[in-house]
Amino acid sequence: MNMATNTAETIGDNHQTVGTPFVDNAKLSMRNVNVFYGEKQAIFDVGMDIGTNEVMAMIGPSGCGKSTFLRCLNRMNDTIEGCRVEGDLNLEGEDIYGAKLDVVPLRARVGIVFQKPNPFPKSIYDNIAYGPRIHGLVSKRTELDEIVETSLQKAGLWNEVKDRLDAPGTGLSGGQQQRLCIARTIAVSPEVILMDEPCSALDPIATAKIEELIAELSENYTIAIVTHSMQQAARVSNRTAYFHLGKLIEVNETEKVFTNPDHQLTEAYITGRFG
Amino acid sequence: MNLTTLLLTLVALSAAIFYTSRRRSLSKAKALGGQHHLNSLPLYYGMMACLWCALPAISVLVIWSIFDGVIIERIIVQSLPNSSELTSSELGLLINSIQNYAANPGSLTEVSDPAIIQAAERLVDLNRVNAMARALLVLIFGVIFGAIAWTRVSPELRARQFVEKVFQSLLLLSSFVAVLVTVGIVFSVLFESLRFFSVIPVTDFVFGTHWSPQTAIHDGQVGGSGSFGAVPLFAGTLLISAIAMLVAVPTGLMSAIYLSEYADRRVRAIVKPMLEVLAGIPTVVYGFFAALTVAPTIRSFLEGVGFENVSSESALAAGGVMGIMIIPFVSSLSDDVINAVPNSLRDGSYGLGATKSETIKKVVIPAALPGIVGGILLAVSRAIGETMIVVMAAGLAANLTANPLESVTTVTVQIVTLLVGDQEFDSPKTLAAFALGLVLFLVTLTLNFIALHVVKKYREQYE
Amino acid sequence: MNSNKPSTIDLVNRNLQKRYRAEKRFQIFGIASIGFGLLCLLVLFTDIVSKGAGAFTSHYIQLTVNLDPDDLDITDITDESQLALADYQGVVRKALRDKFPDVKKRGDRRKLYGLVSNSAGFRLQEILKNDPEKLGEQLTLWVLADDDIDTYAKSKNDAEPFTGRLNDKQIGWVNTLLDSGEMQSRFNRVLFTSGDSREPEMAGIRGALLGSLYTLLVTLVLSFPIGVAAAVYLEEYAPKNKFTDFIEVNINNLAAVPSIIYGLLGLAIFINFFGMPRSIPLVGGLVLTLMTLPTIIISSRAAIKSVPPSIRQAALGLGASKMQVILHHVLPLAMPGMLTGAIIGMAQALGETAPLLMIGMVAFIVDIPQSIMDPATVLPVQIYLWSDSPERAFTERTSGAIIVLLAFLILMNTIAVLLRRRLERRW
């Protein structure tokens, strides 16, 4: 049976996500999430958990909604006109889309790294210091210096830039810029880091460095990473979620997804029959 | 033959040559067996001949028209009995009355001098001869060149290429007008300024603190050279521009920020054009508003709260109204540069948990700063060069003061004052206006140049 | 890590209130800025309209005039010099005396004569010139009231009526006339039918309007073709080299040169060097052409740029020459954009004052210009001239002229906007 050709049949409106979408020690838990861009629906009834200090990879063909879903987790979709999110999204029991919730502290807790490195046109130091400064995390310059140093060290950039902290962040190479952006995110000490295809604009060496970094960070942070490199998902994540046309098809241990997936669509995707 | 008839005749002639040449190309083609034997479409043969006819004729006409007035005037002057004894201004007056009499012999003004009447009659004669000679020469040129073109019509002639060459040259010529204008500006202000500086030393002009050109009217008066220290004018210009920028920059910038970052699309669609109406209002209207409404209001208000000696032509009124005029200018330039800041930077900031105003103040504005500065420089250059508001609402007294409640004067006000009305072109008073014009041109040119360069570099950065 | 240090989220929450207050302040500042801009616009328009609305009406007084040949001192109606020198004022004065027979004292009578504008005499002269038969007849006609009277009558119902130079007797007469209906407010035709005048009630903007029209015609005829041609050259032909860059920098800089500099240019080149006459629309148009040219070139270039290259390639692929591509495809497609630019340039030229002062279009000109070679003034300059006059009636007329000017500008800009909407193409 060629399932790839007739997806509408294989994932009907009342499909069930297969595998193990839910865990006990959930940091983020999402139920019945629907996302609309104006009239168009982009995410259909997605439910899953992301466990504490877990690395969750989200994969799927282009336009499957994985990035949209990721951006729901710290309400980055608020900045897009006409975007509407329905369903229950919780961060340790707090409703992310609740009326009481304030996005400013939410985003301090759930940081995000974007596809294209976007350092501010400021010095390296000021890039890192930006978050702590706006949130008022430090009162003394020495404390700030310390945060900048530890963040850069955690991002593995310290040795490369420690002599030129006053140089503009935009002058770094692509991979360095992306690690700068990660360091900038870490500087606020978030609990969760969202990464939206963080390596897609980078060369293989820079990619390898970022992947190492993710592995190190996973000890202290909960990480959700969207990628379209299946190898990357396999290398960095504990669990993997497969999205298809806005629906969550399967969530499983990464090893299981890449060796023996439960759903035919997942299998079709990882074996390269479409993508 | 007057100019209109001549031009109409020339048009008719060109049309005739167009038509006959087109016919000729067709008939030649027919002899060969059809239109496809022609190098170009018949239309182009007609156009080619037409251009050959019209262009030389028009060139002759233009050259003739530039020189005929001067030549005729010289002939008339030489025929006057005592022309060599007159000064140039007296001569000008004399020529004027001759021309008036010639144009209107039965006019009410009584001309008694027989020399003038004689000269005027001669002038009428010369004008008639001149018009006839001009018409004759122009039409002969047209006919000869048109005829040459007509005889050259042949299937091998590359008529289309010729027409396109002429077309392209005309386009090039048009774009060259911009350069000519710049050259014209530079030379016209530079020459007169040099004449001015040959009388008044440059240092006196640039560093002098006393401005009273009026004394220079009386020719030959002892010490009647007036004083031309332009510092009070520069100071006044700066004071008024500074007030204008104090009004325009915060308001314009904040309006642009609010409209592009906060306001929703419908509000923006209504408010933005409404603010831009402010930019479309003629400056003379602002001048009227400043002089008749704002200045008295400010004056009575300030006197009401205890200030004394508030001038009715205060720098505050002129500068404030000028600021209002510049608001939309600042806001639309800032709007452009703010929109050029890539959204990824905003996302980066929001992603770290920054509020909207923090993102704007600490990411968007710093990123857009070069562009904003460029826009502000353009606005400053505009404020410095603005004329009507200050002419109507600021004063003439060249006070050297930093008090916005006093009356000051500006460079543009003085240019207008010195040049409006009858002037003699040799007096330092008139030439001073050109020296001020030179300063104004150089300053605004520098500002514009820097601003455009900065903005261009900024644009390229985010493209 | 450090357990006695407050956690990040606590620190964030601690500062939150302050940050949101800053956010609110920032937004309020933004709204206030926009509000200030809009308020200025509103105040400006209200001020002009409230000052100028009165200019469109004028008070007229009904007089019964006896065109008696003896009073007029006309013996032969066909004699033009007699007609020109006849004592029309005397007849008008007599009519006024008949209206108020009680006024006997010399001084009072002089005041009484002041009720009616000097134009009444010219009116009578005109009537006799057109219809000599009227000599000897008795006519009832409405003549213009003097400007002081008009101003008073218009402000009569205000809290503080403007009496100006009028004395109590005159005010009494005016009130009598108003009550009896012999003085009425009517549409001010003079404003649109006559040229400038020293007497406010006789001053109109027709001369200035026609001057503006001629000046703009010259500007349009010259600047549009030259501007479009230059734009076509720069976009379609110009090689990418230093010289082209130079032209481009030039054009951009010229667009920002203060307009008064163009006035100096016009004065030095057209008037001094070429010896053209002062005050004529031709020179005004030339100066404004140079001034608007950069605007037109820049907008035309944008319009040409927006024509997609695929259309050029399609035509070139069919064997069309470059000129044909431009004339048949590029220009027609870019025309709406170029016309919009031209209209905006013309609107700019219509409102321009300063450079025209330099070339003498600021003279006091009563005659209505008949061609581009007649001395003329333009509407903005007329506004400038009138705004200097102390009479209140002139202030009113200045505002009236501003209303007319703004109406034309709004009309032109509306056309430009509509044109852009109607003909805008999306590729």
C-alpha cells in the first residue's frame, strides 16, 4: 500500500497521535491545540507533553506546522497579525494563553532561538546583556559581567570572543552569531529553550558545534527543537515528534522513531519517500 | 512674422516633409516589389526627414533669439547722441523708456525728448526687420535640410536607426538638464558673490556681528558701504531652525513609531494621510497662520503669565509653526527607516521577553539610527532654507540673541528683503543677497549630501 | 546554583509593574504626538476657514441713482473723454444724500459718502459705456459697501463688533440700512472677477488665479516632457558609470535645495543674463520647472522601475527595437505613476511663493493677465501681499484666497490619489 499518495485517508479528521505523546514529569503540556492564520487552519488538534530537561525534536515536511507549533509555546505568534491559538497549553500548570498570563515573564522563562541568527546591531557584550538589563536581573556591573561571561562560556563562544566583547555582534561568522543568540537566550536563565531550525543557515562545522552545545544544555534546560535534518533530530533529542500537514502523527523515543516507527507516514518520511 | 506664426509655419513645413518623405519611401519600395524591401518602416523615413527639417531650424531660431535683443539694444545705444557719457543705470532707464515708447507710442506718459522718439522709431523698424530676417532664415534652413533628407530617402537608408539615435540623444539632453541646473545655480550665486566679496571682505561677512545693509543705498556717501556682518543672520537662522526641530523631531518621530509599531492598519490608513496633509499646505499659509494667529496668541499668553517685552515677531512663533510644517516630513522619513528594520530583530527582542517599548527604544531605534539621523539632517536643511514662514512671521531686525521671545532675522528673510522691489545690480546691498544665497546653498547642499549618503548606506545595510 | 539568590522569575516579576508603566508612558507619548499633529491641522483649518468664510460674501447697498447728464457733466455721450471724466462720484453722493436727507453738516456728509465703495462710480461708467441710452434715466442698483462698513456689518452680531474707523453716526446709518433691507449680504462676485486693488472691497483673485494658471501651464509643458525623458534615459539607456551616478546624485540633491535658491537662479540667469522681463508667468514657469523637475524625474523613474522586466524582454524577443519597447510598452504602463508624480509636482509649484518673489511676481498688478508674457502675480504671492495689509477686510480676503488655494491643492491631490488607485497595477 502506498500511503504517501493518499494522506487524507490515512490521517482523517479524528486521527489519534500514536506512540507516547504524554509523560509524567511534563514541563510543557499541550492538549487540543488548534492554530489559525485568519481563515486558514495551520495546526489540527495537537496534544503532547515535553518533559523536564528533555530534548524534544520536532520533524516533518516543510509547511507541516512544526514551527508554528513551536512559536505557540512562548506566544511568539502574538506578533503575527491574524494568528489565533486555541486549546490548552500549560507551562508547569500555568495556562500560557490564559487571560492572567503576562507574556513578558513567560518569554523570560521560555526563550527562543530563531532560524536565522539575529544578533542586534550592538556589541557582543550588549547583545548578551540586553535580556538581563531589560528584566532588571542585575544591579551591579560586575554581576552583569559575570552573566555575560558564563552565558558565553555555556554557549561555547567565550574563548573566541573574550578579547573583543565591544566588537559588533553582526561582525561574527554565521555559526558564531547563532551561538551568540543562544548565549543571549541563556543569559536570562530561562527554563525552556525553543529552537526553530537553529542550524539551517549554518555550515556543517558550525552545525556540529551547535549540536554539541544542545547536548550540554540539555542537562539544565528543557529544549524543544524544530529541525528538518533527521540526522540532527536523531543526534540531539530524547524524543521526536513527527508532524504532517498540521497534525501530530507520532511521538516516540527518538531511537524508536528512527528504527521502528509506529505510523506508516513517519516511516515514509524517515525513509525519504517524501519530505 | 511673429513668433507664433513662425512656429506654426515650421510645424506645417515639417508635417509636409514628413508626409512626402513617407510617400517617397513607399513609392520606391513599390518599384522594388513591396514594403519589405525597405530597411525601415515608412513611418521612420517620414520621421527622419521631419527631424532633419525641424532640428536645424529650431536651433537657428534659438540661437537667433538669444542674441537679437542684445544686438538691437547695442545698435540703438550707439545711435543715441550722448550714450557714452551715461552710467549703466541711467542707460538702462533710457532704454526702458525707449522700449516703452516703441511698444506704446500713444501712451499717456509724455515723452518730450526727440532723441528718444527717434530711437524708438528706429527700434520699431529694427524689430520689424529682425522678425522678417529671423523667419526667412529659419524657414530656409527648414526647407533646405528637409529637402536634403527627402532626396536621401532610399530603401537602403537606415532611417529607424537614425531616428532612434536622435531619440536617445534627446533623452540624454533632458537628463543633462539636472546637471545644467546645478551648474547654473553654482555660477549664478558664485559670480555675484565674488563681486560682493571684492567690495566687502569675506571675513567681515562671515565673522562680522553687525548687519545693516540699508545704509548702502546712497551711492557715494562717505562710509555708506553699510555693514554686512552676517553672524546675527546665521544665529537667527539657527535659533529658528532649532526651535522648529525641537517641535518636529520628537513629534514626528513618535508619530512614526506609534503608527508603524502600535496602530492597527485602519487607524494608520486614516491618520497617516491626514498628517501628510500638513506637508502639502503651502508655506505661505503657514506664514499667515504664524503671523496672524500663533504670534499674537503666544504673545498675549506669555504676557499674561508675566513675561515682558515679548516680540510680536518672536522666533518662537516662526520656529514653532515651521516645526509643525516639518512634522510629517520627519515622520514619513522615520516611518520608512523604521519599516526597513528587519522583523527578525524585533522577534529576537520579544523572544527574550522585552516589552514593545523596550524593543523599540533599545533595538529598533538604535538599529534605525543612521536612517533617522539622515532624515533629521534633511529636515534641518529644510528648516534652514524655509522662506515664507520666516518672511511673514519673523522680523527684519538683525538681533544677535538666543532668546526665543525676541525678534530675530534669518538668511532667507534677508535675501527676500534685499531682492524684492527695484534693485541696482551693482550695489553691495543686492550682491549681499547672492552671498547669503551662496552660504545657504553650500550649507543645505552639504547637509543633503551627507543625509542622502547616510540614508543610502543605511538602506543597503538591510537589503 | 546559588540558592539564596532570588530566582530569575522573581526578579522579572518584581520589575514588571515599573516596566509596564514605562510601556504605557511610551504609548501615551506616541498618541500625544499624533494628537498634537492632528490638532495643529484642525486648528489651522478652523482658523483659516473662520477668518476667510466671510470673504465669499460682501455687503451691498441699494441706491437709486439719477443719471442726470447735467450732474454727470456729459454733453455728448459719444465723446469718450467726456465719458471717462464724468462726475460719477457726484451722482452717487447725491443718491446717498437723498437716502439720508437729514444729514446736513459737511463733516457728516463726508462720513456718509464713505458708506459706499469707490467702485460705485466705475460701475456707473461701465453701465453708460455699454448702454448710452441709460443717460438721463433713474436706476436702482446694488453697489458695494465700503470695506469698513462691510467688516462692521459682518461682525455686528459678534460679542464685540468691529467698528474700526467708523463713528457712531455711520454705525447708526448702517443699522438703519440693514434694518430696512437696503443693505444686504450677497455672494462676493468681485473676489472672482477682478484683479488686485488698494481698496479691499474691490480686490479680487482673478488676476492671481490666471497668473497661477499661466505659470503652471508653462511649468507643466516644460517639466513633464523633460522630466519623463530624463527618467527614461536614466532607467533605460544610461550605462552604469561615474557620469550616471553624478547625474543621479545631482537630481537627488536638487530635490532638496531650498526653493529660494531657484529664485536667485531665475533672477541671475533668466532676468539678468537673458534679459527677460520681470513679473511674467513665462519666467515664473521656467523657475518652477527647474524646481519641480527633480520631483518629476524621481517619481517617473519609480514608475518606470515598477514595469516588470519580463514585459521588456517579451517585446525585445519579438524583435522590437529599444525605442519601440519604450514607446509601446514601458511608457504606457508607467504613465499613471508618472502622471501622479506630475500632479504632485504641479501642486508643489502651485503653492510655491519664495522663488517667485525673487523674479518680481510680487508687484502690485491690477490688470488681469492675458498671456504668459503679461505681468502677473500668482495666488500664493497674492496671499503674501494681502497678508501684509493692515485692513481687516484684507485679512478676511487673504484667508478667502487661502481657502481657494487649498481647495485647488486638495483637488489636485485627490486626483493624484484617485489616479493611482484607478490605474495601479499589481504585478
